[in-house]
Amino acid sequence: MSSFGETPTGSDSSTAERDSETLLEVEGLKKHFTTGSGLLSGLRVDPGSFPPVRREHERVRAVDDVSFSIARGETLGLVGESGCGKSTLGRTVLRLLEPTAGTIRFDGEDLASLGGEALRRKRAEMGMIFQDPHASLNPRMTVGTIVEEPMVAHGMLDGEGREARAKSLLEDVGLEAHHYHRYPHEFSGGQRQRVNLARALSVDPDFVVCDEPVSALDVSVQAQVLNTMARLQAEFGLTYLFIAHDLSVIRHIADRVAVMYLGTVVELAEKEELFENPQHPYTQALLESIPVPDPRESGTRGVLEGEVPSPVDPPSGCRFRTRCPVLIAPEGYGFGDAEWEATRGFVRAVKRRTFEPAPAAEVRERFFPEGVPDGEAGELVETALSLVSAAELEGLEEDARTARWHEASELLLESFAEESICARERPHYEVDPVYGDGEHLAACHRHR
Amino acid sequence: MTDPLLRVENLTTQFFTEAGTVRAVDSISFEVHEGEIVGLVGESGAGKSVASMSLLRLVESPGEIVAGEITYKGRTIFGLEETADGSLSERPEMLSEEEMRREIRGNEIAVIFQDPMESLNPVFTVGGQLREFIELNRGLSKRVAREEAIRMLREVGIPDPEGRYEEYPHQFSGGMRQRVLIAMALACEPSLIIADEPTTALDVTVEGQILDLVDDLQEKYGTSFIWVTHDLGVVAEICDRVNVMYLGEIVEQAPVDDLFYETAHPYTEALLESMPRPDLTVEEIQSIRGVMPSAIAPPSGCRFHPRCRYAREACKRVHPDPRRVATSADGETHRAACLRHDVFESGYEASAPLEHATALSDREVERPPGGEGGE
């Protein structure tokens, strides 16, 4: 199993900015959840085996073997679509969630092994800002109490000192000192997010995890909050792990960017490099799908087919392979490029059942206008074609039809997709950057 | 020019609340022609959703359409006339509630909402809901309607439509549910679809798929769209013409290219500047000062003036309506409601700049001096 960040500190010394020490270093981090809890959940009855009753829980591999490091004063952008595990990663890094495996070295100390009081004290150096500005502030507390709470928990200052600090923090984040006595409902979304900022900063942390801090805000307010966050970072020397689904926001605020897909980091590079020279097909697809606010720029969009698979049973090898537009041809069949592209299209169409049953010749013409591949590959395609041809499906019940489709799909997947290197090895490659000289990691076998 | 499919004139919708009258939509006018996608853009609270629901007369109490005229294919969806005693009453040719329900909603004008989970009934199968909708609206038999439903599901890109026909909404992902709603909207082959932030809740790759789908379907069926969104990226991608709304009013109306390249209203300009770009690295984004004020007591004069960097004395006094400020190459009108344009003859040039505007134009953006309570 390979993982990212096996060469963390060495290559980091390349730029002047990151000559500074590494503040956070995450290695081989995993967070798995078991589904269901309770006495009888997960009980499986299988009369064919002995004993006939088993208990087993499905494991959701929310974060699966992730490594990265963040230098002091840096912003690492963590981007991915919903369900990719980015929020879980953020929380696990702070040990708000218990990691399943891996190490989290913060300022030289392994957080994963800390416990109790030591961990609690360490937390004074870390803060978190959550996405929903309406749910993350207690409506019955005044803004002052909210901002002071972490200071109280860590026994910082006396009452007077805390009040003075809270008021000055409110001004730092762009609010007024007299807002100290107000309640959250008196504030707009953007202002609440500023209160969140003040609270996160109250114990003077070095490191702040920002989980989608601006995605609930309108564009104009979002810009205000982003600018404030950038100013505070400079002023207080903060290090951010900035989690977002919006690549535009990431491009604005991050120094380096990690792209997550289905629990793993698929690409990690300096910002300019990642946006201008993306090397992983998933990153490329993400970038191509964002609507660009320029009508003269006709974007290619919707380049990805299908949906993210379940993290309970993720694809082997490269997690992105089931949707990858450039899946590598399996060896041994002697596929030409065009042949493989046609075959790949056909395999996915059968799997997703996207065409209506038609005579085999018609389907063949549609997917293989140049003719089916030669040799063994061709025979397999022909077998699948006949399984789902109109003649075969005619008069069958729906269940039997579904079985036919399934059979064809299994045959094709096992013969082709599962044989590709993409299905057999977990990718991990370093590529030469074009922009800047930072490390560029891309988990794609095309770079082998 | 042919008659527009939909013409909206001076539409005004208000909500009568205890706190006062909310002027959610204030005298807006626009047209939708056959086969075009018209954008309705603005931030939350701009009135874009109320405006689009008013078109179907689906505004609920305490809201009410109080003025204006909505004409669809020559039929009057809403229209008032003055009676002998000086009060206003509905015009006789205005469609009745029954006619709206039977002939307009769904059949002629369909809606796609932002949250597909709220539009689908969780206790019925997806296929069943779609089939019933087709059965009732198109008068088909149950069996034919089922086939039609499966055909529509495949058309909007649902994999394995025969199998998924029997599944429930919770078994579908967000993107797939939105596809089901599009299938439902298209099922009666309406001439106009109102899409209210249909891709806002979706991930970008899924959003891309849906935008592609809309493009394809529009080409195939020639349906017109009113696309309600806050995302100028989506607007640039799919809209033909755009209306920018601010605090209940349309402040700029232009073909999409002109909106981005010949921007004529400071609000549109500020919106464009405040967006981080996916295609460029922008070191500093210019934010808009403050927040949108309440629609109960909107600012005097130009409603944007307290946040505008070009604001002058005249902007506090004179309330601009959208007027023609330019004509694009292909003869389309570009309207803007800003006194800086000559057509207004408001004495803007001669009046003194407002204090905050001077500060703003010095790029003093983060926190205006004298701070008026942040945003």
C-alpha cells in the first residue's frame, strides 16, 4: 500500500516560505465507521454455514490512508465533493473523532496517542470553524459568553481579562466591541461566521480547521469573510486547513491544495500547479465542471459519468477507476486506443443499463461503429451483446431480464475493468511540477 | 419581433406582515421568448423566488400580487383593472384558479425546485409518482403511462430505469432526484420551465451533468427556461439573457455577453468582482460593503446607493427605473437602473459624491471607517 507524504519534510524545504517548520504532519490516517449499533444490528443469518448466525458490521471507509503535512503559516486547501470524507478528515485531525489508524503529529507530538488532560491542553492550540453559522452558535448565550467559553475551558485570564480580550477579538474579526452583549439571532450569516472566527481565535491557537466556513454565505458576504480570514492569518500567524467544495474559494485562499475522492487524496500540489497543470483525471474533471463566470468561455462540463461509489465497498486499486474517462486498457488483449475506448463505453453502458434492448447488430453498430475488437476481447463483447439483445430478452419477466443484464455486466467487468492495472494497484506517483517547485503528487497510474 | 412567450409588466408582489409591508418584488418587467433561457439572478432576499412563483400565481398568504400584468401566450395570468369606483379588481379575461391548475401549471409552465427531496413524496416509489403525474396530466392509460415514465427516466439519464422505477426517493442521490424532477417537468412537454436554483444543492460534477442535460433537452424540445440562481458562473454557462435583481427590483437586464463585458450597473459589477474565480488566481477579491437592507424599508432613491462606490447625492433622491442604456450588436436592448447613465438626466454628474463612496473607491473595503455594524 502506498500513501502520500512519504517524503514530507525533505522536499518541503524547497521554497523560502516553507523553509519554516512543519506544523502538522498526518501519516496513514484512517477513519472507519461501523454502520449500525445496538445488540441485534449487524446480525446475519446464513443457514448454509456454521454457526448459522454471524455478527458483522459494514465498515464505512470515510478516510482511508491519507497523508499530508502543513507548514506553519500555510493554508492547505482540502477540496472534494460531498461524501468524499473531507469533513471527517478535518475532525479526525483535531481528534474530535478517534482515528482508526495512523499518526497525527502536531508540533512534534503525536495527537493520536495523547489522551485525557494532555490532549485537552493541546487543544488550546487548535481551533475549528464550522459550516453552518446558524447551528454553530448557542442561541441562548451572548456573543461575549460564546467567545469567552474556550478561554474559560482552558483557564485563560480572569473575568475582566477575558472580557477585554473578547471585545478586542470582536474588533479584530470586523465586528464592534459593543456586540459583546448581543445574541446570535441579532446577526446576519456573515456576522455569525465572524463570531465563530473570534471564538476560534480566543485561545490564541496556531492551527485552525475551517470546515466550509463560507459556503452558506452569499457571494458578496463570502468575499468579506474570506478577506477577513486572510488578514487574520497574516496578523496572528495562523495555519489553516481550509475545507471546501468550491474550487474557486480554494483557489483564492489556499497555498497548496489536496483533492479528495472517496476517502483518499488523489492529488496534492501547490495551488498554481494544481489549477494550471492538474494531473489526476478526477481533478481535471472537477476543474472542467465548474461553471466559469465568463460567457465567452465555453466550458466542457459534465465530463464525468455515473456517481461516487459507496465508501462501504470502495473499488480496488484506484478508487476513481469506475468513473475514470481514461481508464487504462487491460494488458493481454492487445487493445488499440480506439478499440479500448469503444469497449470501455460499452462496458459502462451495459453496467448502467443506459440503452434499451435492441437487436444485437444495432447495439454493435452503435458502440462499435469500427467493428468489435479482434480475438478474445471480441468474443467476450459478442457474448455480452447477445445476452442483452432484444431477441434474448423478448418475453422474459423483469427479474429474468435484470439477471441477464447483470450477467453481461459481470462478464465484461471481470474480463476488462478488473484486469486493468487501475483495479489492481493503488496508485501513488510524484510528477514534475510545471509551476513552482513544490511537490506534486498524483494518484494515477498513467504516471507510472 | 414575434410576440414573447411570456410578458411580465410591472409585477409587484408584497407580503403583509406585522412588521410592515415587505416589498418582495417591486414593479419588475421582463420577457421570455420561445426557446431561450432567461436568467433571474440575485443574492438571497433579492426577490427572485417570489418573482418566479408569482408567475404561476403560487404566492401564499400573507403574500399577494398587488399590481402588474402577466401574459402567457396571449392569455392573461394576472391583470387588474380600475373599476368605476376607483378600486382595482381582476380583469374578466384573467384565468380562473381552475384554469390555472388544469391548463397552465405543469402543462404549460412547469417548475423545478432546488430541493428535490421536498418535491417528491417519500412514501411512494419514484416511478409511481412519475407515472401518476403522466396519467393524470396526459390522460394516458396506466400501462402506457408506465412505459412513458420509464422512457422519460432513461431520457434524463437515470441508469437502469426499469429497475429504479420501483425505488423510493431516498434511494436516489441528490443528482438523480433532480433528474427525476426534470423528467417530471418535461413529462407534459411544457413550453416554459421555471428552474428555481435547481443545481445549487448539487456537487459541481453533478451540476455539470445536469446543465448538459438541460442543454440537450432544450435543443430537443425547444423549451424556454427561466433560470433562477445566485451563481453567475451558471448564468454565463447557460443563459441567453439575464435579469439581475436587487432588493425586489431588476437593476440590470441584458444579453449574457453584454452583462459580463459591458456591465452597466454597479451592483452587477460588484457581484462579478466579489466572486473568486476558478480559472484565475486573484490575490484580493473586492467584497461588497454591507448587506442587502430589509425590503420593508428599502433605502430612498437608488436602493443600492448605501453600498455603491459610485454613489452621489442624486442617488439618495432619485429612484431610477431600468432604462435602455445600450443596444447590443444583434439588436437586443440593454437596460440598467443607474443614474450614471445619461438617459436619466438626473444631475448625477453635478452632485457631490457620498462620503462612503469616496472611501470605497479608495479600495477601503475591509471595514469602512466609522463602521456601521459590520455587514
